[in-house]
Amino acid sequence: MSTDTHAAGAHGHHQEGGHSHSTFSGYMLGFVLSVVLTAIPFWLVMSGALPSKQITALVIMAFAIVQIVVHMVYFLHMNTTSENGWTMMALIFTIVMVVIALSGSLWVMSHLNSNMMPMHQMSGMK
């Protein structure tokens, strides 16, 4: 197999796969979105703009999920047409895993707080 045939075959494979390539403006849009999606939760925590800690935690989790999707779309180039739709399946799998990890982490932290730090419950007894 000659080098020309190999190069032509490899080039043809990339065309059929429908790989997504981004432009500079696409990368900049992804960067700006990631900065905004980082700055807003930081501001919410620092300013105490929301009335309760639970609402703040839920809003931050929502921003985290959106930011992961932004990174996957703008920087990992996942869409419905690339790789015959398998990248979309990877996106769905990632979202499910992130939701499980975030909700599990909050559940564990909540139970650790209530079981290991009972001082706030005992203070009402005095």
C-alpha cells in the first residue's frame, strides 16, 4: 500500500465521519460562556443573593451541569451528527453521571452534617 493511497483513504475517512471542527469564534464563545457560568455562581455565594443555602446549592448544581455541557459542545465538539450520533450518546451518559455524582455528593454531605455535627440540634435542649 503506497503512502498516497493511505493518505487518500485516511482523508476520505475523516470526510465520511463528519467530524466537527470549530473556529476561533466558536472557541471564544465557549470560553466566554464558561467564564460567565463560573462568575455567576461565585457571585451568588459571595453576595448571598438567594434566600437559603439549599436554593443556592441547587442553582450552583444547575450551573455546573450547564457548564459541563458547554465544555462538551464547544471544546470536545460533541453534536448529533458526528460519529453517527455516538457523541450525543456520550453527552447523555455524561449528564446522567454528573447528576448522579452531584446529587450523591449533596446527599452524603447532608447526612455527614446531620450525623457528625449534632451540636446545632443539642443547642436547643439547653
